Amino acid sequence: MSNQPSYVIGVDVGGTFTDVFFLDEANGQCSVAKVPSTKFDQSEGFLAGIRSGVTDLTKVATVVHGTTVGTNALLERKGAKTGIITNSGFRDTLEMRRRDRPRTWGLWGQFDPVVPRDRRLEVQERTLADGTIHTEVNIDEVKAQSHVLLDMGAQSVAVVFINAYANPTNEMAALAAVREIWPNDHVVASHEILPEIREFERTSTTTLNAYLQPTVGSYLHRLDTALRNDGFGGEVLIVQSNGGVMSLETAGKRPIRTALSGPAAGVIASTHIAKSAGFPNVITCDMGGTSFDVSLVARGQSTLAAQTAVDFGLVIRTPMIEMTTIGAGGGSIAWVDRGGLLQIGPESAGSDPGPVCYGQGNDLPTVTDANLLLGRINAERPIGGKLDRLDVETTKTAIAKHVGEPLDLDPMAAAEAIIRVANSRMAGAIRLVSIERGHNPGDFAVMPFGGGGALHAGALIKDVGLKSALVPRYPGVTSALGCTIADMRHDFVQTLNSLLDDLDLDQLTTQFANLAGQGDALLNDTSVSFVDRKTWFELDMSYLGQTHTVDVPLFLSEDFNINRDQISAAFEARYKSVFGNPLSGIPVRVVNLRVSVIGVRPNFDLHLLAPDDEGTIDAAVRGTRPVWVDGGWTEATIYERLHLPVGAEIKGPAVLEQPDTTIFVEPDLVGKVDEFGNLVISRKGDD
């Protein structure tokens, strides 16, 4: 028997629970764990989750982590004390933004950038848009401003010169000067982070990377040290917002790429599960303790967005899986506003103190509390192992006080109102990514995961008109599963800003080859094994005078041979697919080139998750329980979900319980277990 490390472990840290997926590649076995997250130091919950399944860490080859440390630091404004060194006249770029506003209606609102004006310092430098250096950077001035920032207590610094994307020479000189005197490695420059046109997006992304470096870097260092001290000798990988993974070292230098790390892993897993189960079109819904994250997968492909805003004014421009997030998680608080309208979130009880039913001091009702009172959650079997039982009576009192009395509803009607409003908000998010973008929901299945998503799947089918619901075998740890199967990926961008007719094709070929080579070098600098390597090439293009671009994929030969006609034809085809008809007689502009280098990791055989052949429906039945539906009680059959055999058909009303989640099958729906152990929920009578 081989003594080689055989475990690949995926860990997703959420606001309430830390989810762990264990894959033993030596014997083809897998298991899951769910432990409480540790709010003040996520690494404690992370290590507790791993130790719950593997006590001897010498057996672990790879740990892949989806983290919310960076996201939380941005949302809570708890990053490092950061400074900016920029060229004269541009210290306010971060604050001026795109002149949008936090509220659609009214001319009021406030935005405080993560770096205040007194720590945004200027130096003499000027590089023109064509790359010509008009004024060389004053190195003595750069060093003097660096000392000023250090005296002000800055822990990190971002060097951002406005046209550094066209020629980084001045910025590189300034960066070297800062690094000579800066006491740590938390110094970044815009040409390293985002060598792309658009001054605000580049300034924002570079600054936020510097803002996160000390926080995320120290967290990753603690994590790695603790693992090594326990005997772990493998490699730690971090999930990126684009759905790929990167090394721990790269994550420490580029923490901005982890902004949507955990949710991205969930979409990766969902895409793989759905394709295997015969559902190329799905809308993924990740419902955790704090948020509800929605993403659309069409024809087996997730959608990448060029940028996102984590919070108002905090814009990040880096490729990431496109998703819509609303504050409608299990811990989201229900409240009645001054106009007498019931609202859900965005404030959440999180894991500490948690919902009212946890009995840890919170008296404000949450979505989880409403599901408990309606009988959909078993008070004697709370998920995650955090508590032995849930407090129903205190929950009922809280719902009556904070929702029932203001709306003149009895507690049960108030709890049902909470669920209906939450479902309505979730349905709105699904419509946003489907109907409002030209997709017919009837062509899509909803794929709920996270601890709470499967409780709402039936309502979403009916409210939105979705085809069906595909509930994975372990919904509560889907993101952790995604960590174990995500490919390693590195994305590069470089601005060209040239008319197609004037484009230097030799230079384009050289740039493509150089960036592809950088990606290959990063893949080579890891112990992770790949079954294949892929390189994708794209150009961001538009017609002259247009502000926004379309992404144009190019299929290049190994020698990167490319011609102008090929680029023109690819642009017209892509423009037509997006907007309907290409334009004629207008010059075409090439704005950016993009390269993605992907190390393809082995596919996970989902048959490993399939139920045992010996299971029966009768053996899975745990009894019945009254469940409140549409204004009254109805008797629902309770099943041990993981004991259901392949082919089992479950007619609603039914509740399926398992350690990581609870599934509610509504009265007019039916669920069927497929060959991988997924539960496919559809309307009665539908095929």
C-alpha cells in the first residue's frame, strides 16, 4: 500500500458555517463535514473542519480554500491602513469614481474611499497616452512621500500613475524607490495589477489590492503555518473569483482576485454536477447564512464578468464569475419599516449570535426562524452540529413581537409572510440574471445549494416559472466540492488601444506569446498535476466612438499566427451575436488583449456520491410532521435523504433531512433521485 498523501480537501468558509469536502483519491471515497465558522479568526474554523475528517495531515496532498476574508474586509472596511502615490492632479480619482450615487432617487448619499485624501499623495510624473514619457518621475520626491506615509502609519502603499498601462517605466522606477525604504512587502503598482486603460478602475483595483494585502496575507500565513505544524506537507491553493485556483503565494500578492472566492467555487461545482446530470442550463442559487448568490450557467458554461462592485464605490476589475448577490440568507433579519412594509435583510445575524432559535442572545427574527416555526426545519436536528436543538418557543415570541404585532398577524401568518417576502426577493434576483438578459426561465433548472437554498426551491420553481430544481447530493458543502475540482487559472490583460487597420500584428503576436509563457511558468511552479493545459486568447474590441467593448475570442495556432482579416471576421461575428447586426463604414478599435492559461485538473466522478444500492424508500422514512403551507397545517412525510435509493420518487408535501441541509418538497411537486444522488424536483405530471 502506498504511503503517498492521497487526500484532496476543499474548504469553504462562510459567514455561519465552514464546509469541508474530503476526497481520498487512493480509494475513491469521499465524505463531508460542516463546522461553525469562527468569526474573529477564520483559520480556527478552517482547521477544525479539516481535523474533523482527517486527523493525520501527512495523508493530505492538497488543500483548496474558498475564502471570504478579503470580501469581509472590504464590506466591513477592515483592511490595512493604506497610502497612494500618484502623479500630480490625480489624487482624487478614487473619490470621483464614475459619478454614480449610492441611491437611485435623490441627490444625497455619501462615499468614503478606503484611503482618505491626506494619505493620497502626489509626485511629479507625466506619461502620455501613447506611452511617451513627457516628464520623468522625481525619485527623491517619491521617497519623501513614502516617508510621509510611513509617518502616518500606513501599512501598505499603491503606486498608480495614470498612463502606466501604455508605458510603465516611470511607475516601475517609483515602485523600486518605494520598496527600498518600505518595511514590508505590501507595495503594489498598477502595471502589475491591471495594465489596462480606464484610470478609475485601475486605481480602484490596485488600491483595494494594497488594502487587502496585509489582512489576507497574514490570514493565509497563519493558515499555512498551522497546517505545517500539524504535519501537512502538501500544497495550499486558493480559489479565485474567476472560478480557477492559484497558489498561496500568488493569493498573498493578488488578494483582490479572491473577492468572490467561495461563491465562485459553488458555481464551478454546480456546473459540473448539472452537466453530468443532463442539465446544461441552470441558475445556481447559493443560500448561506448571510447572502443569496445567483449565477446563470447556459449551455454548460458559466458567465465571466470583467468587473464588479463589492460595495458602492469599491470597484474591482478582474475576471470573475458573474453573479448577483442579495441579503436574503438564512440569518437575514426580518423587520417592518416605517411604512409598514415587511423587509428581509440586508442585516444578518450571521453565526454569532445567529438566528433567535440558536438561543445565543439575538431576539430579531430571521428567515431560518420562520422556516423553523413553519415546521420545515426539525428543531431536534439542527444542521452543522453547532447545537443539540433549536428553541421554537422563543422563536415564536420573537416573530410575533417584531413582525406579527406591527402587521397585525398571528405568529404563523407572520412566519409565512417572512418566507414569502424572502422568496420574492430571491425570485427577483433570478429574473435579473435570466429574463432581463434575454433568457427564458422555462429553459432552466434552479440549482439550490448552501445550507438554506433547498428549503426554497419549490417556491422558486413556481414563482419564476423554472423548468425544475436540481438539488445536489450535499447542497450544504457544494462550494467545498467545487474547491476540489476547480482548475488552476491565470488571467492576463494588456491595453493596445489601436485601430485595427493600424495594429502591429508582430507586436500582438509577441505579447500573446509572452503572456501565455508567463501563465505556463506559473503552472509549472506548482506541484499540482494537470490532465491538460488550455490557453484562451481574446481581444476587447469596439467600433470607433463606442465606450463599451465586446470580448472577441481568437483561435490561434501554436505559432500564434494571426492576420487582420481573421480578427475582423471574429469581431463581426461576436458583435452580431451580442447586438444583432454589425455596423458598416465605421473603423474598428482594438482596446485590450487578454490571455487565460488554464491547468485542467482531473474530473470528479460524481458516481462516488451515489446512494448505496441496498437502500429503500421505506427504510428512509422517519415518520411525519405537520408543516404550515398556504395558511394551514398539512402532514408531511419526513425522509432521511441520504438513505434514499436511486430512482426513488418523493411526492410532496415532504421534508428530506440530512446533516448539511433540509429540503422541502411542496404539495404539488415531486422529487426523484437520479443516478448521482441528486434530487430532481418538478411539477407533478411533468416528465
